[in-house]
Amino acid sequence: MSRAVKVAKKMVAPRILEFPSLRFLLVAGILLLLVMPVTPTASAGGKFYFPNANWSAFWGANPRSGGPCGGNPVYVSPHAYPSDGKVVMDTASWAMWCGAYSIDAWAGFWSTGFTVPSDGNRKITFAWRISWDAYVATGVCWFGATVGEGQIRFGANVFDESAYAWKLNSDAVRFVWNTGTLRCGLSSASSQDDAYYFVTFDAYLFAGHTYKFYTYLYSHTLAGATGTGAADARNNIGSSGDFAQLRYVYVR
């Protein structure tokens, strides 16, 4: 590097700092970059779809029980809000000494119909944000056994109204939390975060057909115990400010 270039490089920063207005612009520009939210922008050949009041919502729960020694508490009932894409639920299972309890809960959306301008393979992405707090715990088994499970996941598919058929034979799935089965012994698992999850798949779409997006949040807890054992599981996506939100669907 020449001496002239080295001297010029050393002079640039000090010269900028001599002028208050330039210093202000420099600092303001850096702060703007740090706090600016990342928002989706359309790219060539792609299109964004956002939840709105014209979409329809669905939700439900399926508690199961066996034995008199446990329960499936519902702290926040499953619900979905199409206007802003939010979903909430907070469900749990517990068992002590005898019995097994589990509850599956879900909530999600059907979009309004959409079409594509031409036949072709499309990549479809469902962007979800979720904040959650979940745990599973099983106790020591002196006599008997314990079992516990916890799972949170997103699912998505596209329905072809013109052909009256799903584009995928099974829903595309993205796991947020999945403990598998915890068994007898003093063991536990927990998860807590606020993050984005994407459910993405390819589907061949036809011009002239009408399609609908289908997507949801699913929660599962299970607790079982016999003898002197105890188990407990909870998935909170609805209490203390926790929730899930479908941010957008992108088709390219």
C-alpha cells in the first residue's frame, strides 16, 4: 500500500469526527441499522399472504384419562385469531400413584382462496413465531412406574378446492419441542424460548385452480404413574404473555 493511501485512510475518520453534524448522522445511521425490524419483501416470482379477518380459524382439544389419580388442567383454552394470526393454548397433564392422563390441543387457520398465474412447482413457506414455556417431569419409582411426554409442533398443507384434494398426503411438520418418552426415575426436561419456525414444502400448482392454506399449532402432554410414582407435563403457549403467531405465508 502506498504512503499516500495510508495517510488518506488515517485522515478520514478524524476529519469526520471534527464535524458534529456528520458525527450525528453516522451514529444515527448505525442505531437505525441495529433497531430496524426485518420485514419480508417480495422477490421476483414470489408472493406474500398475511392472516386477516377473512380467514377462518379452528381449535380444539382431546383430553384422555384412565384412573382416578390425575388430571388434564387447561389454563388457557386453545384459540386462534385470524385478524392478526395469533394462537394461544396452555394445557397440562399430571398423574400420581394410579392412572394415565394426556391431552392434545390444536388451533390454526384456513386461508381464503388463492390462485397462481401459471402451472409449475412452487415452494411454500409458512412463517411462525412462538414464545413458550414447557416441561416434563417424572418421579422416582420405588414401587410401580412413571411416564411423561411433551410435544409442540407446527403443521401445514395446501388444499386444492378445484380438485378437492390435499397437495401433501401428510401435513408438513416442524417440531418446536419433543421430549420423546421419559420413564421411571427422577428425570425432567424443559424448554423456553421466543423464536421463528418455518414449515416449508414444494407443491405443483395449476393455473385456474383455487387453493387454500391450512396451518396450525399442535400441543401434546402425557403423564402416567402407578405405585408410588408421579409425573407432570405442561405446554404453556398462552399464559404470562406467551403465544404463537403466523406471520406470513410465502409462495414462490
